[in-house]
Amino acid sequence: MCRLFGLHAGSRPVHATFWLLDAPDSLAEQSRREPDGAGIGTFDYDGGARVSKRPLAAWEDHAFAREARQLSSTTFLAHVRYASTGAHTLVNTHPFEQDGRLFAHTAPSTAWTGWTRACWTSAWRGWCRDRPTANDSSPSSPPRAAALAGT
């Protein structure tokens, strides 16, 4: 299953280098078991969402390490992917950004069955509208494994 890291530090920007690279079980270390992509999402000083991601394991991605060392933000959303379905491509790598929001999940695609068209916020309707599902049932809330950060 994928791994997800979220941090909100209040109003003062911080670095997340320890949790992303240096901790004994950092996200980079976890990517040795979850090698199918990694990304970091933050909000810049003006509140704009920013995403850096690649379909590579974080431990071998020099861009991930550089971003993890240099980024400073009040909010981080980082993800390492273990692909249960879908190709190892940029489009399948998390986090995602749309309309100033960041989104990532850790649920296998079967956990999203019927939910992907429901979308719990109107800002995500365009993103979710055309996602295929195995059935059309729409639960009233997103899977517990979902994370949504917004300004």
C-alpha cells in the first residue's frame, strides 16, 4: 500500500527534511518498499499549491531529495506509491493539484469503487467526473485513506 505524509505547521514555514529523508523510517526509506513513484506537494508563500513528482522511487530520485531539503512551507503533502494498478507514469503519481488544492490517497483502486464519481467537494468534480468505476454506487463520504489539504 502507498505511504502518505502530511504536515501543517501553523503560520510559520518549516522544512520537512527529517521526515522525508533523515528519519529511520523516512518516506524515502519507505519508498524502497513502495518504489513506483514519489511526490511532494506544498503551498508557496502566496498560498498557491505546488507539486513536484516523478514515477521513480524517492530513495533513487535526486529531484525528490533536493526538494525535500530545500522546500519550506506551512503545509506538506508527500506520497510514495506502490502500484496495485495503473502504469508507472507521471499521471498516476501523487500528489495531485487542482484549483489550488492538493490531493493524495493510499487506498487501492478497489477501495474507490463507486466513490470516484461522488467527490466530496465541488472543486474536485471535474477531476473525478470521468474516472472509471466498477459500479455506480456513491458512498456519502470519501475513503478514510484520502487526504485533502487546502488553503
